[in-house]
Amino acid sequence: MTILSGDIVLLASQRLVDTDDGGGRITGREIISGNHNSLFPGISDMDRAYGTVNMRKAFLAVQTDDTDTYYGANAMVLLPPSDPSVNLTLMTTKDHNDTRDNARNSLERYQARGPKWQGVLYDTQLEGQRAIRILQRIEVRLPEVGEVLVLVGNEGKGNEVEQYVRVDRVTAELRKFGVAGYQGEFTRNVVTCVITDPLRYTFEGEQPSPYDQATTKTTLRETVVADAANYFSTTKMVADAALGAMRVQAKTIFTQLVPSARSETPVVDLTAAGELGALLESGVGSPHTFTTTSPVSPSQGLFLGIGAMPGSVSVTIGAAVITDKGGELFLVGTVVGAIDYGRGLLTFNSQCPNYGAASKTVSFRPAVMPSRIADTAQIQIAANNRGYAYTATLLPTPCPGSLTVSYLAQGKWYDLKDNGRGELFGQDKSYGSGLLNFTTGSVVLTLGALPDVNSAIMFSWGTKVSYLNRASMVLDPVQLAHKLAHEGITPNSLTLTWQAGGTTKTAIDNGAGQLTGDATGTINYVTGDLALRVATLPDGGQEYQVVYQYGDPDTQRFDYPARNPDGTITLQLAKQNLTPRMVSLRWNALYEEVKDDTELVIAQRDPIISVRDNGAGKLLDAAGVERGTVNYTTGQITIKPDGQGGIPKTRYEWRTIGTYGDGHGNTIARQRWTLVEIYYVQAAYLFPVDDSGWVEVEYRSNNASSAGQDTVKATPLVLDITPRNGEAILANSVRFALGGSVYVDRQGILYRNIDPSTGAGEQAGTLDYATGKATVTVWNPGAVPVAALSSLVTSLVAQTVDEVTFRTPGAPIAPSSLYLSGNTADGRRFEVTANGDGTITSQDVTGKVDYQTGVVSVRFGRLVTAAGNESKPWFDPDMVVDGKIWRPLSVVADTIRFNAVVYSYLPLDADLIKLDPVRLPSDGRVPFIRKGYIVVVHSTKRSAFPMGVQAGQQLNTGRERLAYCRVEDKNGKELAPQLYSVNMNSGVVTLASPLSLTGYVEPLAVVHRIEDMSLATDVEISGRITLARPLSHNYEAADTLVSSALIIGDLWARYGALFDQRTWTNNWSDFLIGDPCTAEYNDTDFPIGVTNRATLQERWAIIFQTTTTFILVGEHVGQIAVGDVNTDFAPINPNNGQPYFRLDRRGWGAGWAAGNVLRFNTYAANYPIWFIRTILQSVAAVDTDRFEAQLRGNVNR
């Protein structure tokens, strides 16, 4: 008998409920497709509010009265639930008799017991606790945030209990213990782990011991990802796939197994100073204007390349003019977008017309938003001071617009920010409010919610720093810097030649250190340092040929030379007849000590004095001041080694930066070593009086000259952005034009030709904020070598910090996701990533991040040996620990940036969702497509017949080689098979003749599907799937799904494992236990009769009571029948009224005795499938969560 489509059914299990005993054995109740709530119950309001997981067990069953084989049986989710907040997943335990509790254990085996943790529970941990304490050795690593541990009480015993716990926060305390019988003390780490779910049992721990102990109470284990279960579901295809393609792009390869236990949000390139700052105008004169064809349209962005002053931005497109006001963009009174002034980014909303590639003129005044990390303070929140109202006094007083107050409530951070008028508000008024007095620094806060205990109210503010707009500064022409191959260049001997426009250009030195001719510049005859300025920017590969005369200079060092009575020093060189303009001297000096015990200064060097001769016998310093004389003939030199100069000083004092109450009426002050003043003092420098003094002379005598040559290559160009001052550049404030290109500074890197559509540009050099030197590596040849500034802001000193405290925008954050970067004051860049335990460690950066709260505290510097540093300004003998002391490092505050991934955990109760989320992936998702899975790419469409169909009428679906086709009426009722026929190859459907549509409602429609089934040879988490064979159809993403198939295999009823056993042992073994019987059942001539419809998956034992009578016992169904050897034995399956199996009486033979057993198994033509419905926290999007699962296979025809 051929298996027909109606013979493949889905049968319910014993209990379609979400209790521990849900599921169970197969029944005869068919789950009818289309019947509402036939498998799952309706979705309650609580289900949608909290989220839940429903599990139902059903059986794919072949319902024929023979044993025909259903080949290649498989099941898949054909159509996902119509409600997008509902997910459907299939899985199987292959157990025909298991219950929901058993299946739940299979699901939760994503996390399994691993090796023992190198530590023990510390004392008793009570049921209901949300923290556990662990005793472990110092060298053992700490548990990481997000790590899952398992506590096993009474492991291996009959009363064993276990619980998996996810670590939410970790603290460690080093403690010393002493015990009786042990001489001295021993040290252990007491680790406290806050966990996401309370303990469900009481776990007995151990007492401290100096020895590693094997616990007999609670075993603490690590977990391993077992990922034991396999899951099957469906997803949309997101890109069209053509005939012959071997790759498809699915939307995802993950299905939501439990309501999300965690969401992840990356935060990228955020400033540690916070998002609030005052804009400073960085340009002068007329607004900057440029023309672009970059699109202006809804959801499109337009980048200015630098910040902009509020009220200065306009975009003109023909007669239309878009302007800014208060952070919004207006077009004739309509808001068409928004602007981020600090970034210079315009974004347009749906109200903005689509101007496409039309020409646009953009005008604005450049600005920069300094991000200063000047001061921070915090109020620690404990149970005794938790409330809504707080006061604090912040000193030095915050400048307007800089104060941000953050507090943590119910695991979420809320910010209150100063609007520049001393009023503090959050994004929503419910967050709270506050008032700031700019004169006194007093702050009054009213929080919108009670802050969490063990958190902190954080204050971050900036103090006034002097900024200067230097955009009007005229820059010197760019120059090429090069050191010649030789020193001791003979004056009036140097010639440069090069080609430009087919013409040979020439420049020479004038004997006084200046270059003249087609290029200008300078030459240091003694050192050979050449600085070349050209009339036009050279080609990138331009070469300059240099020829010159040189003689090797002499270098003579005089250690601790004696002074003359008048304080001068006289030196006699070893050679005479010196060459004029070829004498240079250097000597060391020591600044007179200006000591202030309360001062913390940036480390400075004592000066090295340099002088050169002017060709007339005088020695001049860089300022042109005469510092000595030289007699060219005799080689005698006299110098005045002492002098004075201004040195910068930074003055720090202990300052109270905040006060707060302790909850008992006391006011507590918080102090910091605070920068008070930066000033210059005149300090004398003296030549050392001890043997540390030295003078070095480099000169050349009138010796014979040799010919030299060298090649100068035109890269890189050097441009001094601050040529006439020593002010520090404010990060991201530089913008200049050079050679027809516009260059902007981003974090010390120069970019040119910013694309207004993307904000991207070509990397073209670097900028040293401290020295003001720009190194340009990419330029346009042939242009005038003069840069024109359009934006520049400087400060009297680059504001630096040696520590910073900030919080991430949200908490908790993913372990190891915090990335911190910035620039030191001398231009070095640092990058560091936090470890899994929250520590931040590198050569010059150390700190800690609390992954739970997102609070980050970092210090810049390193521990150094204290000895030898006693004279350093940062030295404090009280800070010396074990011979080490902390040496601070200055970091430019504006450059400190961080990236992180913020978690949002949902505290789902395992008892409510009926699954333990701790044992599952933290985001609740599991993969349903893996390498080696069978995937089905399928497209289902619906084609309608016209009204008033006739007998024999045809409809061409327009698709060939259909995999499935049915005809249904207006209400979705399928027409009886005899009412139509389908040519699957041509895709043509023909209605029967004659045709009776009684009971059906027109119009009729044809539901047809094409599909390809293939092995997945490669699967990427992006959803890209590589198939083992090419697609045989064209698929459109709009109506195509990608499903994974649960492979069942061939299904037919059969029996096996037949053997006899002398004595029944109550052990359900598939192999003989003990001796066989004398008698034997003859299944060769009289095989056991089974059918697809009635045979059960069971292990049977026929136990003889006498020599002729017996009872039938099933492993799962128990004793269900009695029989004898003289009668055919056919116990009835109550689900369908047919026998489970049939034993022919002629097969028994003789010799059976009481106690003998005939053992055999029957294998059913059905297969257990668990259907898992996951309901996410949501509002109902549609009225139904209808889905389609398909039972598939092939038959003999």
C-alpha cells in the first residue's frame, strides 16, 4: 500500500502542558493543521509582559496498516510565527517517552559541569543569597564578570543538588587566617561574587585551612560550553539568489530560545570628558564656504569636516536655504534635520526634500568643543545615606555648561547636565533636577529615583582654562628639512640644483648661513642641517642635488674647565687658523633651585646653552646676545657661561573639591592635589662648580676641503602651525589650506579633502600638539608652498591629567570590551584594553573598571625605584612602598577616548519561564544552522483563480519543478485532492471535470512552493551559508526563507533485539543476561507482525507464569496483557484499536518454563519532536501567532 499524504500526521503526546511531566508517550490525538491552539495555548498578557517559553511534544507518525517505509523523513519550520515577537524552534531528544523536565535538561546542557574550581565555598551560603564567597589561593585567577559557575551540593550522593550561577560582580579581599595546630598565619583571597539569581538551596562550605582540601560538602566547578542540543528553525533570506548559486545570505543563523537575558550595545569613540562642553569659535573673519554635490535628502548626513558655531550654518540649494537654530535645521520654518555642532555633522529627517546631486553652497564659522577632564568627585551611596536629596560643594567652581552629575538607579545610569545657566536637568524631567551656584560651587540635587546601594553619585566638571583663537596667524612657508651627508660645510660652497617645469633651478649659500636664488632657507655649516624653502610645492618624488665643499670638523670637549676671576671661562683649542662661521659651542648649566614643597611640576631639564660665531669673532646665542669671543688665528675662546631665563612652573595645592553628608549629620570634605596656577619665573642658570660641568666645541680649521654631494628628497614637508609662540594646540581645532587642499586635524592625525557625505578623508600627515609642528606627507605639487589657516585654537599649556575617573554610558559592560586610547603630552599614543577581571594594565596605564556599574578609574604613569628620585617634584617619602614610588605621566585630556560594549540584563525568573537562563547563552540565542546541517531554501507564493471557475479550468503558476502545491478556498480550506490535479514539472494546476465546489468559498487560490535542499558546507555568523550543490531555481529575497531540517531518517515499523532469557532480572538490557532458555521463538518462519499505525516504540518482556501462560510487560507501559502459547497473541493499542504487534502461536515451539522470558523491542514509525515557542517581551503585533511546520519525506511510487 502506497503511503499517501494523508497518512503522514502529527500526533499529540500525553500532556500538552508546561509542567515538569508535560510531554510523555504518543497518543492517538491528531493535531489538525489550522485548528486554533491545537498545539500551543493562547498568549496571555503576562506572557507578553514578562516573556516565556512553551514546550510541546508531538510525534511525526506514519499511519498505514503495513510497514511501508517513509524514506528520508525530516521536519522543518516552513513559515515562522506571524507575530514577530514569537519564535518557533524544533529539537528532539529522540526519546519517545521523555517529559518536559527531561527535555529542559537537554536544553540547559549548553552549560555543563567543568573542572573543579581551585577554591572552595567559604562557610555556609544560605538559600536566597545573591552572593557567594569563595576561599582560594592568591595565585588563582578571580572569576570573571559574566562567567558561569556551578555549585554541587553532596556531589555523587542521593541527595545531590546543583545550581548554575552567573557572576555579576567580583571583589577580592586578601585576608590572613590562623587555625589550631598550624604554626603561624596563612593568607587566602576571600572572593565575593554577586550573582544574577538568588540561591535556590543552602550550600554548605568549608572553613579556612592552610592546606588544599577536598570538600565533602559543596563542590565548586567551572562550566564548559557543551552546546549539547541541536535546534532547527527558519529565517528570511536577505539577498536574491540566482539559479546555480552555491551561497545564500540568511538574515541570521540564530533563533531566540529564551526571552533575551541580555542585550548588547556597542559604544564607540566616546570622550572620557563626557559629551557636554562649551563651543569655542576657532576661525576669524568671514564664514568658511565650500561647494559640494553631496546629497541632501532624508536620512542623509552632511559633514563639515570640523565643528561649527551655533547660528552660523547655512546650506543653499538654488533658492532654498537651510539654516540652523538651537541644534535644529530649518527650511522656511519647517524642521528638516538636526546638527551636532561639536562634530560638524548635519543630519536630515523625513521632512527634508530630496535635493539629490544638485550643487550646494555650505557656509559656517568653524568651532571646536574642548573636552576637558579637570575635576571629578563622587558621593558613595550606602544604606544609611540613600535618599533623593543631596548637596555638595565643588571647588574649584565649575565653569558654565561643564557639570555632569550621574547616578545609578535600578542598574541604569541617569545623567543630569548643566545647561550653562546653572540648571541641571536630564533628558527626561523624571530623572531629577539640580541647581549650581557658579560663585560658591554649591550644588543642590533632587534625584528622580533612589540611587542603588554600593553605587556612587558622580560629579564631573571643567574649570576655566585660557583659550586663544589663533586662526588669524600668518604661517611661514613650508620647508624641507634634511641633514647633509657631511658636517663642516665650507661657507660659500653649497649649490642646490633641481628640475622644475623643464628648467634647471639653482640656489646657493651666501656664506652667512642663508640660501638664496630659486629657493631660500638656511644651512648650519657646522652640523650640515639644511632647511629648504621652495617657490612651489615639489612633486612627491622631487629630488634636489646638493654639491658642496666640506672639511671634517673637529670636536673638542673640556670637562669642568676653570673659571677666570671675572667669571668667564677661557678655552684654548688644539688647532689654530679657524674657519669663520664654523665655530659652535655647547655647555651645560643648572637652574637655580626654586623650591616649593607643595608643588607638583612637569619634569623639566636643565638648559644646554648653544652659541655660534658670527664670522666677526663674536659668539652669539639664539637671541643674538653676545656670550663670548673667538680668536680665529690663535684658536682661543672666551665665554660667559652664566645667565638667566624664564622657566614655567605649575603650582598644585591640596584643594577641597567637594563636600557631602555621611547620613549622620556630618559634612565630609573630599580633597585632591589640584592644579592652581601655571606661571613663569626668572631663574638664574649657572655653570656647574663641580666636575659635572662641560663645554663642547665644534669647529673647523682652514684645512683642505673635499668635494661632497647629497640628494634631498621632497618628503615630508614640515609646517610650523604655531611659529611665534609656544602655546599648545587644542585637539581637533586645526584647519588649513595648502596647495588647493583643505587639511583638518583629528586626534593628532591630518586628513585632507574631507568627503561631506561620509566625513572620511585621505590621511595626509601628523600634528604634534605640544610643538605645533605639522608633518605633511601628501600634497598637490606645483602650488604655492604657503598654508592659510582658517581654524586654530591654542591654550597657554596643553591641559594634561595623570588620572581620570569616568563612567560608561550604561552598565554593566562586557568583560574585556573596554578599550582606552589617548596621547601623552609628548605626542606618544597609548592604547589599552581591560582584562576579563576588570584590571587595566600596560606600561604607563593602570586602573580598574567595575563592569557592573561601568565606573572606570585610571592612572597614567608607572611604579619606579624610589632610590635616586628623591629630588623629583613628584617624590613623597610617604608614597614609597617596598622601595617603589609612583611616577605620574601627563596625558592630554582632550585625546582620551574609549570604546565598550554595554550589557542590559533582564532578571528573568527560571521558575516563570520554565528554563534556567543562566545555563543558556547570555543573549538567549542558539544557532539553528550549522556546518553539516541540511538547509532548505524555499519560496512559497499564492496565485488566485478568477471568480466563477469552470470544470477543467487551468492556472499556470509561472514556476516549474514545484516542490509542493495545493488549492484552497477563500477561507484557507484545502480542496479535496480529487477536485484538482497538478503537473509539478510545468507548474500547471487543472480543476477536475466534473467539478463540485459544495462547501468551498470562492475565489480559489493555488499555494505553490519551490525549494532546494542541500548540505551546508560552511556557515558564517553573518548569515552567509555555503551549499554543497547549486540552486536549481531563482529566488527573490522578498518571499524566500532558509530553514534547517531536523533529520529523522527512514521510518517504518519493525522489531528487533529478539532473544530469550532463562530468568527475568528486571533489567531492560538489549543483550542476554545470564543463560538462554531451552525453548526458542521461531521468528524465521513466524515473524512478529507489526504495523506503522499501531506499533509502539517499546522494549517488551513476555514473562512465563507457567509452561504455557505468560504476561506482557513493557518498559514504559508496564503490564498490559496476558496470553498463552496456544493462541495468537495481539495486545491492542488503545489509541487506534489495532494490535501493538502480533505473535503467531505456531512460533512458540516447546520447552518453555515458568520464569522464562522472551525479550524483544518494537520500533515505531513515528518520531518525537519538541516544538519550542518563545514569546519575547512585546505588545501583540497581530491577532495570531500562526506558524507552519512541515513533515517531509519520500515514498515508493
